[in-house]
Amino acid sequence: MKKTLLALGALTAFAGAASAQSSVTLFGVVDASLRHVKTGDTSVSKMGTDGNSPSRFGFRGVEDLGNGLAASFWLEAGFNPDTGTVGSKLFSRRSTVGLSGAFGEVRLGRDTLAVYNNASAFDPFGATGLGQINTLLEGALRTYTGTTATSGVLNTTVATNTVTDIRRADNQVSYFLPGGLGGVYGQLQFSAGEGARGQGNGVRLGYKGFGFDGAVAVNNIDVNSVANANAAGDLRVVNAAASYDFNVVKLVGQYAQIKLKPVGAADVKERVWQLGAIVPVSAAGAVKLSYARASEAQRANLLAIGYQHDLSKRTALYATYAHLKNKEATNGNAAAAFFLPDAPATTAALQKSRGYEVGVRHNF
């Protein structure tokens, strides 16, 4: 009897030690808001999503392999909390497996691009909601008509194989520098086309310390296809950004250039820059300010102001107002619209868009 109890005790201790070496976590964000957007004479009032942070759920896990080496996985899906639906890909936001250690981290699978990591890190609105820089940055490649994504101004010269997303790539191999490099951080990435468009490479390098944070990122994407090599061309996106935290205010700024080089046609490009600030007004509240401008293909200005009040470490209330103004452009009068699938598309040049949203965000 004693031997049996001792054996059970040893087995329990061994199981506890084994379980301590690995873990799996369920995590996510639920973000919903009441949103109103008016473009020209068209208005849309509805429950919006992702006003403060993208709604998502996922599973992540780490296994300690010993000697400082660890294996990990990350599966993350986006969803719409107002309807409970997901997109065509289940784990559309991230689907990776990797190894990490003193050498850094290597990831394989679908993941974010270096330029998107830079743009979202230095955008006061985190590249989400009405104030996000993607209205001008990615909106140059993709606009919405109702809930259907269509080609933006940079893709109007390309008949097929247009690029509609500069945030993530499939079939990607990424390497991240380890910590402890005196504030230096960075990544290298390569995505395989595997017989279709999407082959590309990217790099991001930055430094963070003493209240300063700055980084530069570049991504090159081959948008040709094996079936029709003359259908598109090459896309290059460059992003340079910096911030400084004065404690009473955090100032941020970034500059981006998107250049599409169609085969047999003139280059088309867009330049976007943004200046912003995050101002703490209490222990739980902060005001967000942003002014962004597209200076070539779209010629549009975006002004946004928002407020976030943290009810706890996990839950926050927020409100945002944004004003988008189109101006005369070199390639024709601009007709940009908010980069949201539930906002009215701008159908006439030089129209203005105004919008506000009030919502709640909960992390779990």
C-alpha cells in the first residue's frame, strides 16, 4: 500500500514538473462600438467593430526544451462580435510555429509584415478604427464599396493580381533578433509565392531606450503570377517612424511610401505621413490625436481625436471622432473613404467624410 502511494506521489510530481515546462493559453479581444459615418449625402449608422483594437481569439503555447531553447505556436483568428462571424480563413491573423533561444526567434507560417508592424506600433490609434493611418496607407491599395473590397487608386492600372493587403503574408519565414541588445530590435522575413503571387521579403530595424523609440521597415512584394507574368509588377513599401515619451505627452510620427511598378506602365506611388500624440489626462484616461496626409495619388487629409478610459487592466471605454477631406490630386481629384468595410464608400471626388464611434473593448 505504501509503495503504491509512493508511486502515485512520484507520478504526480513528475506530471507537475512536465506541465510546468509547457503551457497553452486561450486569449482574445472583443471590441464593439456604436458608429456613425457620413460621406457626402450618404450616412451609415450601425454597430461597428475594432474601433480600439481588432477583435480576435486564439491559442498560443510554449514548450521548454531545455538549455534555453523553446518551441512555440500561435493560432489567431479575427471575428466580428456584432454578428459572430469569421472570415474565409479561420486563423487569418496569425498561424505560426517556431523556435526561440539566445539566438532570437524563428517563425514559420502566416504572420504580419515588417511595414505593418511599424505602422501599427507608431499609430496613436494602433492602425484600427476611424482614426487609423490605414485609411490613407492601405486605402491606396484597397477601398470598400459597401462590404466588398475593391482596388484602390494604386491598383487602377493593374488589370489582375492586384495587391489588396500589406498587413500579412502566407508561407512566411521570419527571424527576430533576441532581447538584450542594448535596445536594438529587428526582424527579417521571406514569404514564398508557391506558384502564385505573394513572394516577397522584408526587414525591420529599430532602437528603443531613454524614452525614444524609432524604426525603419521595408517590404518588397512580387505581385506577378506564374500564369500571367505581365499582369502586375512589383510593390515596395517603406515605413520610417519614431516616438518620444515625455511622460506628460508621447509624440509620434511616421512616413510611408508605397510604390507599384506595373509591367509595361508608369510607376504609381503614394506618400503618407502622420503626426500624433498620446496625452495622459488621468491615471486611467488618455487623449489620442492624429493628423495624417496622403500627398500624391490620393491627396487626402485625415484628422482624428479620441479618448480611452481604462476601467481595469482588461476593459476600456473609448470614443473617436475623425474627419477625412479629399483634395485635388495629381492623378485626378481624390475620393478616399474611411478604411472600414461598414462605412459608405466615397463615389464622388472631393467629398468629405465624418465619423464618430463610442465603444467598449475587453481583453481576455
